[in-house]
Amino acid sequence: MAFWWALLVIAFACAICRLLLMLIPSNVPPMDVDTSDVLDDGNQTKDNSFIYIPSRRHTDKVQCYEPATMKYLGYFPALKPDEVKERVAQTRKAQKIWAKSSFKQRRLFLRILLKYIIEHQDLICNISSRDTGKTMVDASLGEIMTTCEKIHWLLSEGEKWLKPEYRSCGRSMLHKIAKVEFSPLGVVGAIVSWNYPFHNIFNPMLAAVFSGNGIVIKVSEHASWSGCFYLRIIQTALAAVGAPENLVEVITGFAETGEALVSSVDKIIFVGSPGVGKMIMRSAADTLIPVTLELGGKDAFIVCEDVDVPHVAQVAARGALQSSGQNCAGAERFYVHKDVYSSFVAEVSKIVKSVTAGPPLSGKYDMGAICMQEHSEKLQYLVHDALDKGAEIVARGSVGNIGEGAVDQYFPPTVIVNVNHTMKLMQEEAFGPILPIMKFSSDDEAVQLANDSKYGLGCAVFSGSQRRAKHIASQLHCGVAAVNDFASSYMCQSLPFGGVKDSGFGRFAGIEGLRACCLVKSVVEDRFWPFIKTKIPKPIQYPVAENGFEFQESLVETLYGLNIWDRLRALVNVLKLLSEQPTPTSNRRRND
């Protein structure tokens, strides 16, 4: 009894000590990032305040503007292939130095970043909002929280998962040590989308740099302005820990720029459309580099009849309307049990009617602007196709006070019923604030409907019975599942993220994503060297003895026989064959 009391006292003392250590302020040096050219202080010059009309053709410049106001932000160069290769070459030189860095140095880099992010949330979200049109709240949820969680996970567990991992060596290699080593690949290339410009840069960068790599990131032409500023934050933090210059680069441009990056790096991570993803794969085949593809989705949102309808309706609205569809793993197909179909539609409609879209930095709006030029035309096409085939609009939100030139950048949140799978709205990725709701009668029907898609990124299942929700989710063919919640798995950065089918393959985030930035090497070495070394048994040494095959048969049965007595009998035969004087098969042939 005294022994257990002693253990309890020691555990309590350790907990108190840990709590006291947490109260000690961390000694993380601050950093100063120049923000003079990105802050909108109301005194804009003519060059960056006029209403911008985007060009329909690609030039040698990437033009940047605010989707919410159409105000011009500036431009960045569209890099040519030779310029891209030069950037990669510079990063490769820096990576060779960084590969020798300690985990202590890498953790300090993460802490400096985390300190800056927490202290400058308003700045980061403001820039993200101006470049993509999303609201400050949506920027905080998708940009700040997810990135902070990833940094926290890397600080807590990253080193553990990059250390050599020891594995079982099997029966035939009991005298050996088997392990897996994880070393840097070299230079990782990432081509990222516009929907979360901050997190989409930091997500691959954090994994690549912490695992000892360099990285070159091609940002979307729709979010280059913010991406180039976020690079400034990263490079300032790297300089603070003495990292080599050019370890992390952000490049701007169009398809030509991305193609040159794919052909120059040691691994490519791509976030975008299935069509471009296939082109990335074809290009990567020339150099046989590993590829991770996250190609979007058409996530199913299943609502059973035993749920709290008002609560689930609020979650559904958030999942579909967040940032005008600029959400990761967004809910785009809603399947509701027939018994609560009417009440769910009514509740969601009430919420949607209260939602107002508008310039997020000029008023309190629930939704921002659509980032991509002319995307509202695609959304309208999908809605019209559904209406032509019998669907019905039952609720729409409103659009606030916006400039005349920015009308096309907004799409009112819309609830549509009487939908079915013949409609393009239920098959094609919309990436917009539309809730198409379809009823089902049984769990099997819900599963069948949810799996009837070329996409397979995520899903959400809601039921008053967690066991039932888990059972339904387990049958859905996708890479990410949330039970009685939506997109919560992405906040668990220990989990891998990615999809199947046209949603891509490979994983980022989690242990799998971190190790995907590594050369995975299997290593076997002697356990008791130099006292016990591997030697080839005499019967199978060259020239092979006449009883060589008999020896091998007995050895296999000794190691893997299913019956202990058969294994002992085989062992006796192995020892007998080892004690015999071997007769080479070549001598036997000469005697014959």
C-alpha cells in the first residue's frame, strides 16, 4: 500500500512541477516584419485605389486586386521556367545546410512564428480578407487556428515521429536490429490554392522545414499579394534562428511557372482541381518524383431523424456558407431523413435568410466576396441546371452595400430542394454558398447516395446515436470523416488529410504528411556486433553442397512451422546437416 501511495505522491509532484513550468514565460525573441506596404491606412495612392478590371489573358505580370471592392493591390512577376529553376537551385543550396540543423533550432523557428502569429492575428486575417474576400472570422477559423494547431503539434510530437523507428526483425533475423530512418528529401515543391492563402503556405512549409527540407511554393494567381507578404514573415523567422537564406521561397506566375517547378523539385504537393492534378502527375512522371494531390471534393452531409435539428442546421449553414464556399472540405450535398426533412429545410432557410454578403472590412457581414473572377457565372449555371430539372429555391440571403463594379464578385447564399443526382449541382464541385438538400428513407439509401460521387474527400454524419453515426460514416468512401460534427478532423493536426477518387491521393498533415516529406529508409544492422555476425551456413555456401536444398527446407520449417514438434524435428535435421561434411554439387557431377 505504501508503494502505491509513494507513486501517487510522485505523480502529483510531477504534475505540480509541470504546471509551475507552464507559468514561466517562454524566452522567445520577438521579430519585426515590415508591413508598411500592405496596411490600408485610408491614404491610398491612385495606383492602388482604382477599381480594377481583371484581364482575360495571362501576361508577364500577376495582377492583384481585392475581390470585395475590386481595388487594385499591385502586381508580381510571372516567373519564367529559367527563373523558377534558379530559385529552386538557391533553395537546394540552402537545404544542404539546413539538413544538418538540430531539432532545437527548428523548434525555436516554430516558436518564433507562433509568437508572431498570435500577436498579429488582426494583420494576418486582414491581409487574407483583402486578397480573397473572406470575412475576418472565417480567416481566423481557417487561417489562424489551423496553423497554430499545426505548429503546436509539431512542437509536441514532430521530433518523435522523425526519429528512427524500431521495428520487429522477424524470426530469421533475431540477431539483427531493424529500424526505419527518416531523412530529408531535399527541395519540396508546393502549388497551393487561393482559398486559405496563409494556411495553404504554412501547412506544407512547416512540415517541409521541420523535417529538414527546403521548399518552393507557387501561390495561386488569385492570392499572390498576400502570399508574398506571408513569405516575409517566414523569412524573418528563419533569419532569427540563423537559417540559410532562400530556404523557403514563394514564386508567382501561371501554368508555365507551375510546370517548371514540378520538373525541378524532389517532391510536389498540389492543391487544386482534378484536371490540373492530372497534368501535374504527367509532368512528375518525367522525373519520377512523389506526388501528393488534394483535388477538392463534394462532401456529403448526412442528417438522421434523431438529431437536434436547430443545432445541426446551424452547423450545416456554417459548413456550406463559410467564406462563400472558400472552406476546406466544404459540405456541398445535404442528405436529410424524410422524417425531419421539412423541419431541417425550414431551419436552414431561416438561417440563410439572415445571412448578408458584403465587403468584409467595411461592415459586419456574414459572408465575403467570391475570390475567382467569373466564378459566380459557374454557380448560376449550376443553379439554373437544377431548376430546369425540377429543383426549387426556397431561401436566399442578401447582398449588402457594394460598389457597382464588384456586383459579380458576390453570390447570395441559396437553399435548393427537390434535387437529385441527375443535376450537375449534385455532381460537380460548386465551391460556393449553395445548400442542395435531398431526402432519404433509410441509412442504406443515405450511404448509397453519399458514395454516388466521383469525389471522396470528406463527410459529416449526424445522429442522436453515436454508434449509428459511426456505422454510417464507416461505409462512406472518403478520406476524412466527422461524426456529429463538421470538418473537426482538420483541427486534429495529428491526423492525415486527403481524399480518394477524384479528390486525389497521398496525405498531408499528421504523421503521414510529415513523413511524406522524408526519404524513408529501411536499415538492418547486427544486434550483438562484433560478437555475433551473419555467416552463410556451409550447406549453401558456394559451391552449394548436395544437401543444400534439404538444409533450406528444414530451416524454413524450423522457423515457420505451425506445429512445435515439427519445428523441433526440423531443427534436429538442421543441426545434423550443419555437422555433415558438405559435398559440393560440382564434385558430385564429376563423379557421375
